[in-house]
Amino acid sequence: MPEHSVELLVDDALGRQFMTALPAQPVTTAMQSVLAQAETVPEGAFQNTDGFRYVFTEYLPYPDQLISWVLAARISPDLLAADLRLLRKGLIAMAVVTLLVGLLLSGWVARHLAKPICRLAENIKAYGRGEMQAPTIPSSIQEVNQVQQSFAGMADTLKQTEQQLLQSAKMASIGEMAAGIGHELNNPLNNMLSLGKLLQRNEALDDNGQKDVDALLEETRRASKIVQGILNFARQTPLQYEQFDLGEFLENCRRRVADLAAEKQVKIQIEFAETILMEADPGQLEQVMVNLLMNAIQASAASSAVEIHAEKNTGQVIIRVKDEGAGLTEIAKTKLFEPFFTTKAVGEGSGLGLSISLGIVESHGGELTIENHPAGGVVAEIKIPEKHA
């Protein structure tokens, strides 16, 4: 009814009372605005000229009758403003807290990250000044650890390269000196051998004189052998590559040292699973194998065994010679390949065998390592490319 309030509290048609009836009130301007909006859309919200915000919806309480209600709610602008002010304060407080936490966190991260980086920079500067020890900088930051590991790897590589260059220069210098000494000694020794052989044929010598001449010849031959080793060490003979069967090659090497093995009562065992054809200089490689086998036999006790194992792996031929001796001392480990270093008794070796062997293997593009075996004894390992490039 236009003259009444739209707030219907009693349904006279059904005789139902929803709450205590109120006197009818004139329709206000605000109510008229709500009714006007309701005639256009069934529900909505709008800002009225009185400053209040109205939210309304049309409701049909009786589906079988054309009677509709309009339910409206009036919201005070102060109430809206209060919520907005509360929301604004919350957002400002959250922004301030976030900013403070961000500043504290960024400061901690900066210190945590900068400290190991500064230490790394100092160690790099120290390394540049010649302090060759690679830095160790423990850090919980993965990236810093990666930089540290990369730098440590670079430092180790440079150190190894420097040692190799020093060793190469040392070997070259020793080689030049040895070649000069060898040539100077070789001629007198050959003369001594010739004269000794002439004296051996002298029938005027008694038994004691003959023994003296024999001893002289033996010592001269030993000196000549040492000089020949020096010349071999100094001489870089070009490699003569051939294809050969590794099994037959190893059998031949075993025959070369059979007398020494029998004298020492040492058994030589050869083990390989397949036929291996390789390309190398068999003459020079045999010199390496015979030298390694002689060292292994001399280091072994009676009734022990020297094992030779050969295999092929990713284009490499690997040969291992293992003995059952006492193993290497700490000093021997560091000086094995130095010229004239030997652990044998005086007169039993020149100390050039391993130096020459290392040079031969490296000239093939391979590696020679000698280490103590975990089960005891020493194992020498040769790695050489299967095919000549």
C-alpha cells in the first residue's frame, strides 16, 4: 500500500502474525527510492541522497500468490568508514611489519653471504701472491661452496701443472747431463773391457791373477751397463708402432725373467679374459714390463707369486703387475720415478729403470702408477691406448 510502510509485520489474509504489529507509518523518501529500484531489478544496492547505502532484494513468501516483499537494509556511512579505517590500519601495520622483517632479513642475508665471499676473495689474493695452498671456506650457501670447489680444483690443477713442468725441466736437465757423462765414460769402459779380455787370454797369469781379471771385467761390465742405462734415459728413441697380441707379448716377457724368478723361487701368473690386439712399440714396452717384473720378483719372498693381469676398457689396455712383498715406504712413494733413486742394495740397480719406464709409457700417451695394494704388496699399473691415434 503506498500510504503504508513496506515493513509488513502482519499478514491479515492468512491471519499470521510475524511479530508485534506496529502502527502504520507513512512511506518515506528513502522507502520510495527502494521501491523504485525494486521495480527495475529484483535485488541490488545503491547510495541514496540521504547519505546512507541501501541493499535490497525482492522476496516471494507465497509461491501461489502474487504477493511480494521487498527486504531492505540501510547501512550507515559511519559503519562503512569504520570498516575501511580498520582495514587501512591493518594494511599499514602489515606493511610496516613486512618492511621491518625484510630489512632485518636482508641485513642478515647480506652479512651471511658477504662474509664467506670476502674470505674467498682474500684467499684468492693470497694465492695470487704465491701462497699455493688452496683455500678452504666452509659455508652453508651452495653457490659459495661451488665457487670454492671450482677455485680449489683450479689451484690443484695449477699446482700439478707446476710440479709437472718442474719435473720435466729437471728430467731434461738430468738427461742432458747424463748424456754427456755417459758418452765420456763409455769409451774408457769399452777400452777397459777390451784390455780385460786380452788379459783373460794371457796364459802367464796364475789363478789369483785370473780371478782378479775376472772381477775387473765383471765390475767393468756393471759400470758399462749403468752407463748404457744413462744413455737410454737421456736418449728419446722414436716409437715404432706395431700391432701385436698382448697374450703372446706377456708370455715373452715372462720368459725373459724366468731365470731370475726360478732363482728367487717366485711363481709368475698371467691372467687375462680375452684376446687383446694392441698397437704400440713392442720393444720399448717389453723393456717396461721386464723392469716391472724384475722389481716385483726382487721384492717378493720365496714361494710367493707375482701376478700379471691384463684387460681392455674403453679404448685403453690396462696391465697390472702385483707382488706380495713388503710394500713401499713413504719416502719411496714420493721418489719412485726420480732418476738414480733405488731401494735396492748397492750394485743391484742404477735407479734409472722406473724413470725410463715412465718416459716410455708417457711417450705412448699412457700412464704408469705404482702403489701399495690394500691386501699387501705393490701393484704397478700401465694404461696405454689400445690403438695408435
